[in-house]
Amino acid sequence: MPITDSMTLLWLSYGFLSLVVLLTGYLGLAFLPRLLRIVITWLVAGVMWMPARFRLPLIEEGEFYTGFAPAVVVALVAFLERNAAVMLPALLLVAVGALAGTAFGLLLWWRGRHRGDYVDMDEDDAPAPRHPRGGEGERREPVIG
């Protein structure tokens, strides 16, 4: 059961909270163009979701606990412990995650940029362009009264 296993519960909590952060970040960047918004959001997703292996010493001499954690967390803990041997591989994984997220964001933008632009009709069958309000395309002045 996931509730009794603390690592599973930790990963589920991290996944849920990271999705909340990504959604609010995407909505918070609404003032940016769609390309930048998608790329920045997926860059952050790549940084947050790239896993890295870690190893912690236990109380007993010579025993270690190994597991997976987000690479950015492993790099931060290694920085706080001043452990350059662990920090360098974790930072490389963070950079790989950022590049992969950026590439995925660009791919999403590229796939969705022409949505609705193409029409499968021949030019002879295409209807004449109409004004969005139902007119024939000529300008109509507003009338009061």
C-alpha cells in the first residue's frame, strides 16, 4: 500500500507538488509569448524531474543507503555538505534535464504552431471570405438609436 511505504509517498507528494508548481508557473507567465512560456515551463520540468542516484552513510560503520532523488535536490544537498564528488554528476544531470525539457518544449511548440491553418478544400470549393459579424467584408459604422 503506498501510504505505508514512505519513499512511495514521498515521490507521490513530490510529483503532485511539482505539477502544481508547473501549472501555476505556466499561468503566471501568461504575459510572455506562447513559445517562451512553453519552453520555460518544460525547462523547469526537466530540472525538477531528472532523477539521480544518491548514497547516504548509515549509523553502522560501512553501511550505506542508496536510492533515487531529483537531481536538483541531490546537487543542493551535496553543495550544502561541500561534497564536490557528488555535486558534479548531479549538476550534469540537472543540465541534461534542462536541455531535454527545453527540447521537448520546442517540439511541443513546433507541433502546435500551425494548428487550424490548413484547409483541405480546393481553391474552387472554398467559400468567399466573410466578415466575422456576418457582413460582406466592408466596414460598417456604429449607429446610435
